[in-house]
Amino acid sequence: MRNISAWNARTADSSVFGEDMAQVCDICGKGPQFGNNISHAHNVTKRRWNVNLHPVRAKVNGGNKRLRVCSSCLKAGKVVKA
């Protein structure tokens, strides 16, 4: 049987230290989109469209920090590279 209280403690600790969920832009918060694959025979299966993320060293509050930024934020100039 799974210990649910231990699982909740782990997720609470990770949010305290600032770790974010995977596949999310650190600037705009854009995440994956969900939908369905539909075949010619109309078989429906789940799929997801991930965000185009790039690891970038950026200047944040006078220091350098490593961020995962989507390509639309990079093209818009929302990030100053270090």
C-alpha cells in the first residue's frame, strides 16, 4: 500500500525550494497542450503538444540564473542572455 502522507510531504518540499514542473516556460508559464490523435478509422488516442523550451543562462536581479525559456519568449526579447 502506498504511503500518501509521505508523497504529499515530498511534493510540498519540492514547491518550497522553487522546483517547477517539467515542460513549463519560466517566463510566461506556457505548458503542454493536450488533445487527441484521430486516425482515418476515427480511433481516438491521447496526445500532447510540448512547448519548445531552451535552457538559457539569463541575467536575473543582477546575477546569472539558468532558466528554461520557450522560443516565443526568446524571439520577443523577454530574456537578457548572460
